[in-house]
Amino acid sequence: MSEETSATRRRTQARRQSIVGTEPVAYVRNKYERLSWALDERQRRLWAANEAMALGYGGGRVVAEATGMSDRTVQLGLRELQQRRPETPPPKARARIRRPGGGRPSAFQQQPGLEAALEKLVDPATRGDPQSPLRWTSKSLRHLEAELRRQGYRVSASVIGAWLNGQEYSLQANRKVREGSSHPDRDAQFQYLAQRVETFQQQGQPVISVDAKKKEQIGLFKNGGREWQPQGQPVEVKLHDFGKDKVTPYGVFEPSRNCGWVSVGTDHDTAEFAVESIRRWWRQMGQKAYPDARQLLISADAGGSNGYRPRLWKLSLQQLADESGLTLSVCHLPPGTSKWNKIEHRMFCHITANWRAQPLVSHEVVVHLIGATKTSKGLRIQAELDTGCYPKGRKITDQQMAQLQIQPADFHGEWNYMISPRKPSP
């Protein structure tokens, strides 16, 4: 090392010590912490370069260590300070911090056909591409990336995700809104049913809504939903949901009193089982609440065991009318509108919420969980196990149907009809 270089370094160290003391890194760090909150990217770079010039030889390394900036950033600031021209507008007058032309072009600028190819993959139906390669698989970011690379484009999953967000795409689940073909008299049937319900309620006659809930497996199987448990100690259930023991809860809901009845059947869901559930409700709840009742209005779906087509449904209702002495008025919801049945969103949904994450290990557990269902609106439910045998495939002859006391209504008699009790034979 030459004597001239050594002398220069000694003078630099002496000047630095006179400015910042014995700890230059701590000195610069304190100054930076007091100002950093008010500086943008360019201002921090220029301030660091100015401090490095003031410290002299080795000042860039000191500033980089004190501020956490890279040596390359400090060197860039030094070049900007040395090359600054008087006509360059001050930072406040400029709309941007970085100089024009910085950064590499995006993947879509470098590859003109990439955006059109991505649009065809994401939404092939609207882009007129019914033969899209990803029509029959999930359009995840990784699948989109793999397919675009197969077509010769260079793009990453993160770039695809940023483009989708910019085009206002988002992850969305299916929405249940379509009910299928709508009957032309659907609204008229709903109005007719509403009028019948209002008339019965004004007369103090009982009104019920009936339907069967989905079958439930009995055993140590997973039940949907989450429940509070000690952390790391979930309820352990079987790995596979293969069970032979199933039950069918059939419900009877009274909108007037906000209460209901559920028969937990262990056999088939037939029309005979459905009417037996109504019979049990009448004996256990309805007869006590309506001792002077002469009629009963039943609202049911158009299909299933309580649909308007099964003959066994009407024959079983006739037997119930004969036993109870009630005149049964039946109104079916229009086809395809089962979700509009009041029992679905006034009773069944609360039963499902009450037994969430609870394995239905036995028939007794199902009955107790249904019976314990309550809401803040005052819903109360009674439940009972029905172990009766209800065979499928029972045939009803034309002669049996001719003996029924059925009176169809003037408006859609297949949906609206009245069954009167038959007089006992002498």
C-alpha cells in the first residue's frame, strides 16, 4: 500500500470520527430511523448515497449496514447524484418515483397470444370453444399453467392468478337457484294454498306441512358441521361411510303453533309410513291442541311418498279420515318446488344444525337430538321411534280406489282434493 493511499485513508477516518464519533453505523442508523417514515423509495436511495459521500471511503458499506439496503442500491443512488442534471424536475413535481422504462415487460406483453389462450381455457363456453382441453377437469392455477406451457407459452401460476384477479374472476361455488321446468300454474297454486291456509287458521282448524327428511346412517360415521372440542381432540369416527342401518325422519310441522312432530322410521319411506306419522302427530299433539277440530289441511310435496300420484297415499289418508272423523283437505306444492315447503326451512334446517358434528350412533341418539331441537322463535319438536314394517311395492286396485271418498277441487283437482270420512257399515 502506497504512502499516499495510507494518508488518504487516515484523513478519511479522522474526518469520519469528527463527524459521527467512534460508532458510524449506529450514527447513520439513528438518522435513518428518524427519517425513514417520511421517505419514498427514491428519496431513501438518494439520502443513503448522500450519507455515503459524506462519510468518504467505505461509507457505502457503512450506510448499507445501518439501513439494511443493498450495496447495489447505494451505488445506484451515488450514480444518480453524480449524473443529476439541473433541468430534471424535483420529486414533488413528478407523478412517478421510478424512472420510465424500469422493469421487464409482463408475460402478456412478451407473448401476444397468451391472454386469448387463457380466456379460452377459463371460460370456454362464452369464448366459443366447446372443445377446450380443460372442459372436463378443474381449472386450477396449476392446471392452467400446465396447459398453457403445453401450448408453448411461458407463464407461472402466480402470473395467471394476478391476471384472473385483474379481470374480476374469483373462486365461486355452485348456486342453487334453478328449479327446472316451471308449471304455468305454479304461482296460482301457491296463491290457492295460501288462501286455504288463511281460511283454516281463521276458523281455528289445524294446518300442517309434511315431508320426509333425508335418510341418516346409524353408526360411528362422520356428520357434517363443526362443534367445539378441546384443541387437537376431535371426535374420531370411521374412515368409510358404509353402513346398512339407516333411518328416515318424517316430519309434521304446524306453522300456526310453531311446533312439530318427527317419526323416526326404521323401514322404508312409503306412503303408509307418511300417513302413520300424521296419525301419531294427531294422537300425541294435534288432538289435544284442537279438541273441536272437524277438518285438517295437509300441505305436501308433489312427489315422493306423499305425492299426488301414489294411490297408497290416498288410501292411507282415507283410513286416517275414517279413524279420526276428520275431513282431510290436501294441497300439493307445484312440481319442482319442494324447497318452498315450510317444513324445510322452519324445522328440518334447525334439526340439522342441532346435531351438527354429532355421530348418530343409535336410534335413541337420533330421537333425543331431534327432540332437543329448540330455537329462539319458540320452535318445539317431539320425536318418536317408529319400528313398524312398511313394505314397498304394495298395489292398490281400481276397486279400492273407487271406494274412497275423494272430492277434487275445481282448480287442479289432482293437486287439491278433500277426503271425507266414510260412514261405518251397519
